Amino acid sequence: MDFIADMPPPPVEVLAEFAGAGRCWVVVEDGVVGGYLLAEVVDGCAHIAQVSVDPWFRGRRLGAGLIDHLDPWARERGLAGLTLTTYRDLPWNGVYYAKIGFEVVEPTPGLAELVAHEAKLGLDPAIRVCMRR
């Protein structure tokens, strides 16, 4: 999975779009960015477009905290839940998300479009999964 680790972060313009729309949250510890979450709305749910935590901060539940922060944001907007797409069997992906309350779901039309887009980027849809909490 080196190709994923080597992918650059989203361009500043993309991050600015999410921030400007109020759909970007950042965790800062001791003046250092430890992680961030980008969300969009897909098929009536708050969709986690990206959640990233710097490996230096691993084990501090920053990612889980960001996801938990998204729950009230979604409820305030009348959204039905949280969704994401991820790798099914990797312990730091599908297995982890199941531990924090996500369940595998059949893709909605919007999620199917996202999986198709991810496939164009080189992510194998055969080992990807859609999840919802």
C-alpha cells in the first residue's frame, strides 16, 4: 500500500473549499496539526471524505475524536448518519471503523459513484467497503 502512503495530501485549494464550507476540522496538539477530517454530504448522510492522523499522534484517539465531533454536526443538519468508504480487512481501516460503531452497508447511488471514482485512482473496489454509523 506504499502508493497510498505516497499520495500527496489534497491541494490547499481543496482544503480551503472544505474549510470555507464548514466541513473541515483540525486537531492541534502543542501547536502541531495532529489530524484532520473532511466531510461532504452524500445521499443524506455526512460522508467522511478524508480522515488523517499523523503517525506521530497514533494511539491518542484523534481520529475517533474527529469522527465523534462529526456526529452532532450531522444531526444538526438533519442527516441520517455518517458514512465512509475504506479497505475492508485492514486493521487500521474497516476493522477499526467497526470497533467505533460503523457497519458495512450496500452502497447507495452516491457511495457507488465514490467507489467508482476511487477505482479510477487505483483503489481496488473488490477490497473496498462502504460503512455507516
